[in-house]
Amino acid sequence: MKKGDDQMANLEPVYNSEIICPVCEKKIKVAKVRSKFVKLKKQDDDFCPHYESVNPVLYEAWVCSHCGYAAHSTVFDNITPNGRKAILERITSNWTSRDFTGERNYEQALEAFKIVLYNLQVREAPYSEFAKICLRIAWLYRYMNMPEEEERFLKYSYDYYKKVYTRESSKNSDLDEFTIMYIIGVLAKKLNMIKDAVFWFSRLVSFSADPAERSRIKPIILQNAREQIYQLRMEMKNEDNPGDDNKSEN
């Protein structure tokens, strides 16, 4: 084995990276996952990923051990002056240092994400950030096989995504308005709110009738929405006519 190959073989999936906290401006370490170790096994209809080994979702919540500032890794640097002031006044003053470097288990990831959620509340973050974090927490509970807690946070995420759609510009979100509609529909389905789910999937599909709008919709999202409508209507039909399946047997 060549020296370079030997070094690659000895690499750990999770490593610590040094960055500057945008709130307290101190050097901190955050855990990251090397992309070569990330192997997707499957994905649920609400985009919850399942991996063969290491799960990068567990490391998406970054926490400053010095001041208590926490955010999703993709927006960690996006702190406003007012948000920074709120964190320093309401979190840092009561913060007890915690270490989230290195490998995480589900419980540690859950703690990190809930610190992120508290940060969002303190700095009055956009609904889109709340929706995203609540959905991640629901996924963690799914991994942990805790359906009641999963459902609770799916409902939080559902409510926040509806607020994102009606009250926020999609420019402020990392998702376009059509993907947001799809997620609302999927979450409604998971919460057994079937009529609401059909409404949101149908609303999404209705936009495709306009050629200008259709070009803005991701084909896979449109296809999935149509499939969801078909499946849900079949389920509703079977519920309304529970004896239909047995008629041919009599």
C-alpha cells in the first residue's frame, strides 16, 4: 500500500475543524464528517436521510463552547447585530460550557439541536430556521424510535413551514416556494391530516398548469406531488368504501 493510501485508510469519519464564533469572536472547534464516509441508504418522503454508517445529520448543529451561540452549520455565520446582542445578554451570561466535538450519539445531537432551537427563540429568527431545526429534531427522534416525540416536532415543523409559505419570502429560505408546499403536504400526511395533505399537493400541481410557473418547479417535486395525490385519494376511497375489496370474494 502506498503512503498516501495508508493515510487515507487511517482517516476517521468525524474530525474537528477550527473556526471563529461570530458572536464571541473566539476560536472554537466544530465536528464535521468527511464526505467520503457518507453513503446514503434511503430517504423518507420528508427528506429524512438514512445512511449506511456515519450520519452527518448528527453534526449539523454547531455550538460555541464559550458563549452558547448555536446554529445550523449552513447559517452559523449569519448572525445579525441584534441577534448577537440577544445571545450575549440572554444566553452567554448563564452559559455553562459544553463540548460537542468528536463523535456524537443521538442524545448528544439532540441536545445540540435543542440548544440551536433555544438560540432561535432568543434571537427571534425567521420561521424558516425554526421549521428546518424542528424537522431535524423530528428526524432524530425517528432514528431513536420515539414516535410520540417525533410527531410533536413534525407538528411544530408543519406549523412553521405554513408560516414560511404565507409570511416569508422564499428568498429568505434555502427552499423554493414549491418545495415548501411539498414539505407541508408531506408533513400533513405524516400527521394523518389527509385532507390538508391533498390540498397542499393539489395546490402545488395546479401551478404547473401555467407554463411560466411550471418551469420553476423541480420535476421530481411535481412528480412526487402527483404520486402523493393518487395514493392519498386511493386511501380515502378505501376508507369511504371499506367493503369494496371483499365484494369479489363473496
